[in-house]
Amino acid sequence: MTPVRLEALLTGPMQPLGPRAVPSGIAKAQVAGPILLRKTGFEGDAQGDTLRHGGPEKAVHHYPMDHYAAWQSDVGPQPLLDYPGAFGENISTLGITEEDVAIGDVFEIGTAQIEISQGRQPCWKLNERFGLADTAKRVQWTGRTGWYYRVLEEGIVGPGDRLTLVHRHSPEWTVERVWHLFYVDTLNRDELARLADVERLAEGWREHALRRLRSNTVEDWASRLSGDRVKTSG
């Protein structure tokens, strides 16, 4: 895989999101210079819900800018899509998407080293971000989800750095393949068993596959996608 230059490097503080003013770090801005990447994410980056966002297995969110044209076609004029950061990503690139990268792919970026841990599981905060009630559903059904990294080696990363692939643990398990199993071919038991054995997959997603195998049912996505059960700040 050819090294890919960052289109943008983004971070953001926690701030109120949408009409319900729910605390969130999804609104990120481009940084002008090099910043420190720690095991739990970039310096200056925040998450409003640390139970479901951030942490060592979701320290860095990567979203391909390659998808922006398709989103503009799908949802029409949307100011958020005029620049990187619409989906709360830390890393924006052109040239690689979910079909190109796999669980356990290790990259060097700046002086840091990062590894793909899982795809993104979209939630209702994207609805608030875009002002469209079905944004999270659209992200899930299209497979244009982006993905997360864990940080293997902390270091300094700059907005003009390149993402360079240095090792692949499970190249057959692309982010797209995992998405297809979780959201399309949802009860393929053979595939679920294979996925549960992928060593470098985030532990939460391995357990996710095992729960389906044990129950032979697909979990309810409604609350995650709609946010109906979420309490407002008031």
C-alpha cells in the first residue's frame, strides 16, 4: 500500500451538541502543527461519553474523505461536507477506504505507530451533528463508517504527515468484510466464529460476535441509532 498523506489532522473539546445540548467531542477542528498522540488519543481531543467513545481501542478515528462526494449526492447541500471533520474524525485522507484496510493493519504516522482495532459503529450523535434524523442509519447501511486505531507507540503527529503501512496481521479481514458480517450477513455462524478468532480485533467486537453465536439473534440497534433513550442535559 502506497503511503497516504493526511488531508487533515483534527481534534476537538467537549461541547454541547444539537438541540438537546448533549456533551460531545464530535465537532473537531484542524490543527495547525504537530501534536502528541498518547495511548488514549490526541492531545486536546475529548469524548463526551467515555463509556462508548474513545479509550485505548478507539483512540484515533479515521474517516476517508473519499466518501464525501457520495454523501453530498445522498443528502444534498450540507456545509459540514465542505471540509474534513464532518464525521468527528481525527484523521482525514484520500486514497484508502474500508475495502483497502484490515483489522490488525499497523501504520507509522509521524513518530507514532497505530493499529486498526475495529470499524466505527455509528450512533445517534451523527443525527444531531448533521441535523438529519437518519444519518447514523445511513452510515451503517452504506458501510461508509470509517475505523478506529489503538496506539502501539506514542509519538508526535503533524497535519502533513504520511500514513505508512508497516505490517498486516489479518489482511483478509478488511473493515468492509467485518461491516458486511455485522450489518448485512448478520447470522453467518461460520464467519462469526472466524471473526471471533481474529486476535487483533478489539475485545468488545470479538465478544459481540460471540454473543450472536451464543444467542443466534441479532442485537437491537434502535436505541444506538436513534438516541431515543438518551437523557438531555436539562
